[in-house]
Amino acid sequence: MKKYLLTLTILALSLTLFAQNAFDKRVSDPKKPYKGLPVGNAQTVSGKKKNSIPIKGSFPVSFSLTKHFKNYSIEWNEDGNCAISITPLSPIYLESKIVSLNSERYLENVLIQLGAIKKLLQLNDPSKELKLISTQEDDLGYTHLKFKQHLNGVMVMGGEITVHIKENALESITNRLYPTPSRLKLLGIDSLEAIKMVTQDIDLQKLDEIGNSILGNKRLEVERIIYHLHMDHQSEIAGFKVLYRPNLLDWWEYIIDGYTGQIIGKTNKTCSIDGPRTASAQDLNSVTRTFNTYQVGSSYYLIDANKSMFDASASKMPNDPSGTIWTIDAKNSSGTSLTNISSSNNTWSNKSSVSAH
């Protein structure tokens, strides 16, 4: 009996040693392709040494900034790189030296408050980068100050911020700013070359005396801009915006890369019965917002076709738009019943729809 037990023990020990040797050989054998190298999405590990693999990639700015602004309720965009809604958890009262009810009523202290959160806005100096373009007072007692973003006098296209004030207190901020541009290439072309690119794309037609008197010097208007391709915060481009009327009817907006001279954006802004429109309505926070809609016949839809990604030729409005921001109603279903949200007069009373759009 002891002989059998001894034999079984030796056999088990041999199998253990054999398995360990086979594993060691598999890992150390230079002829094998998986010696500590990635295999698909996995990594072969020898078992003798603990490998520490650092996590690669970058985190959105929301990850690092939110913790520094605990006195605010912050809503981030889906990429986590822009604080699109900023609301103080306690009132921030504005005491202005300017007492008149003109457009500069709150400007001084609003810029001070924006400077206090410049890191959250990702701006170097809000007082120099923001220009007030409008002030509106609504029936609910709110004052809305809208700013456009600039850098050294050059407009950052699409960069804007609106501050909402009530009873002399900053209530909330709606933000669509880009980080202060810092990676711009020097211009490789001038405005005349930008115009040349546009007129080569669509011929500039000669007009008669009546046509020239109607359009005057508005046939070609050029402005230096800073543009973000596909609204990507990392793809800033120094370029030109050209408003172009090749004939008496058509009106185009071109975006030209100021470094390469290439056309990177082209939008038909010609007025027609069907096309983009603008509306204003209150959202769920009772804040009046201005947004883009789209008219088809006598109806208006929550379709934003004002972005450079819009493809008019591929769109079948209003049920199959291409390259738009399209807000539809799921009717409290799981997505099996989708309908357009429409209006007969471009007024919008459903606050949920306005907030969603």
C-alpha cells in the first residue's frame, strides 16, 4: 500500500513540474510569437514578474475642472470639453457703477464675474476676448447679455456666451465658447487670394446697371476668422469668411483655410420659401433661447441646418435631413414611435422641446 502511495506522489509531482516547465518554456522560447507581446487585445504574462501597464489617452477637461468650481452647477457637452450651462448655487449679485438701463448696465461686473471663472470657460482674458453684441429684456424680468468671442480683433466663428440676469443677480450662463486659440498657423494667403478661390468655384456674373445698384459693394465681403473644423476644439484654423453673391439671386458663405487656401466650408444662404429660419422661445428653466428651425412649405420644424456639415443635396426635408441637428418626439416610447416636432407659425410653447433642441 505504501508503495502505491509513493508511486502516486512521485507521479503527481512529476506532472506539476512538467506543467511548470512547459509554461516557462512557452514564455521564454524566442521562437514563439507571443513572448510578452500583445496578442489581439490581450498581453501574455510570464507569471514571474508583475507587469505595470500605464493607462494611455486623455481625459476630458470636465474631469479636472468640475472639482475646482463646486459653487456652480455645471452641465457639460457630450465630449466633456465645454461647460455649456453654468448656474451659481447661490445668487451672485451685480453692483454696477452704471445705473442707466442701457446696454452697458451690467457689463462691467458681468465681465468681472466671467473673469472669476475664466479657467472654467477656458479663456485667457474674458474682458479682452468677449464683445457684447446684444442685450435683451424679456417679459419675465430677465436681462440677457450675449457676447461673441474674438482673439486680437479676429472673430472666433461660432464662439458665443449668454449671461442671464434677474433682479440684479447672475442667474445662469449659456456657453458655446472655444478655448483661447493657441495653435494657429500663420496665414499662407491673403484676402485677395481667398476671393480668387471663391470666384473660381462659382463664376462671378456680370450684372446690368439695375443689378449693380441693388447689390452695390456687397457682392464680395471678406472677413478674417478663426474657424474650428467640425466644431472640434482641437482643430482651430486661421482663415477667411467670404460672403459671395455670384449673381442677383444666389448668396453663398465660404470658409477658406488661411494656410492652405482650400475651401473647407460652403453654405447656400439664398432666401427661399423653404429653408433655415430662427426662432426664440423659453426652455424648461424659463430662459428665453434663440435657436435654428427649418421651414418646409407652411410648417416649421426643429431642424438646425445652419452648420457646415449640412448636406442640402442629400437631404429630403423634413423626414430625412442630412448633416443637421434634428429634434424629434419619441411620444414616451422606447424609440419605436418617432414624430417630427412642428409649428405652423415658428412659435414654440413646449419648453421640453426647446430645451432638447
